[in-house]
Amino acid sequence: MGAWGPGIFENDDALDWVYGLGQARGPGPVSEALEAVVHDDGGYLDASDCAMALAAAEVVAASAGSPGPGLPEEAAAWVREHGATVESGASALAVRAARAVRDAPGSELRELWEESGEAGEWYAAVDGLVSRLGR
């Protein structure tokens, strides 16, 4: 049975991404995950890509000194070792990505939460992330 909860790290896709991040030696996976959901065309955003982008945004927040609740130890360890390599402009990209996941008409993850009838907690988690990113 897969993980499914309103927290940023309460799903399998985010946790799988964190595991992969632990193998990375630089910020490449963070940027890649964020950029995967920042489209100017308003197209479809796969739920998996959305979950990974939110996890990456949490890593950016943690790298800037504002970790969120439930940050997995693997992500915290990566931040301790590589957080300084996250570019200063990553916060702006992370905000754009989080807002796209939250608000884009084509966001599958948002649609899934809307269909669940429990979207309020998820929206609060994403809004908290954006707030910690300083925007």
C-alpha cells in the first residue's frame, strides 16, 4: 500500500525522489524537479512530477534555513552536505513550481486532492511551503 497524506513527504513519489537525491552530489536533481512543473503553456502536470517538485521545493526551503515539518532524514543529510550548492535564485523557482502544482488547471496532484474531499490540509501544506520560501 502506498503512502498518501497531505504533507509534502507523505507520498511515495516524494519519498522515492528523496532517496534518489541522497545519491546526488550536487543540486541538479533539485533544479530538474522544479523545472519539470514550471511551464508557460499551462499544460498537464503529472502527479508524480508535482510530488517531486514539492519535495524539491522543501529541500530549497531547508537549504535556506527554513525546513518544513516531516523533512526526511535523508533530505536533511543532503542539505547538510550539499545545501550550500543550491543557488540563491532557487527560492524563486521553487515558489513558481509550488504555485504551479497548487494552482495550475492541469495539475493532476491538485485534481486528486480536490477529488479526495480533503484538499484543505494539502493546500495548507503547500501554502506553508511557499511562506517558508519567503514569497
